[in-house]
Amino acid sequence: MDVLAYTHSYFGLNANATSGMAVHDDCKLKFLELKAKRTYRFIVFKIEEKQKQVIVEKVGEPTESYEDFTSNLPADECRYAVYDYDFVTAENCQKSRIFFIAWSPDVARVRSKMIYASSKDRFKRELDGIQVELQATDPTEMDLDVFRSRAN
């Protein structure tokens, strides 16, 4: 038995689970609204294992802060998120970057981490317009300093 087959049998994943995660239309719709109209500051996405699909869990209004965003990421569960980060360049120009965050805290269930990791690339491809990707296992890996350094 190869490693992948073993992993799937060990974690109870069917062969389809790695690529068979559906993406709810609402995910793409809300992302387009964030990208084109700046309707939201952030979107938090959750995998519904029973329905085998990614859904929108929470949207943040444009007035919400970075702290509002991070408070919507559970400390012990994986999530995907998109954050519209505004910043001012060294030339004093107002800009923004759309960040994709793969949130996978160390204390999350191993099965959950596997499912999120194996579905990430396919899900990210559905969101056309991601400019920066971050992987984070604890809050320090996605604090504002990290956003600042990756935005330029």
C-alpha cells in the first residue's frame, strides 16, 4: 500500500476527498464582491465535511479591523480566509492586496488538517484574484507585520 492510500485509509478519507471538495457558489460570489466592490474586509471559509463542500462561514464589513478578522478564526480548527489588506507605500500611495490565508492551528485535529491541506490548491483556484498566500499555524505567522512585509 502506498503512502497516499495508507493516509486515506488511516484518516477515513475516500479517494475523492482530496480533490472532490465542492465549492459552494456563495464562496465565489462573496469573493467577487470583495475583489470588485470591496463589499467586505474579510471572508472566512469552512469545510463542511458531511456535505463535502467549502462554505462561507463569516464575512466582515469594510469597517471591521484586523482584530475582528483574527477573532473569527477558531483557535483549534482549520479555516481558509481572504483578507483585503490596505496599506500605504513608501511613495505614499494607497494600495491594497488580497491575502489568502490557510489557517491550520497546531492543536487542530489531524484529519481536519489533512482535509484542508489537500483541498487548498483546488479551492484557491476558484478564487481568481488572490495576490498573496499565507500559511499559518499560530497567530504570529499572520500578524500585521507579516502582512506588511508580504504586501510589497
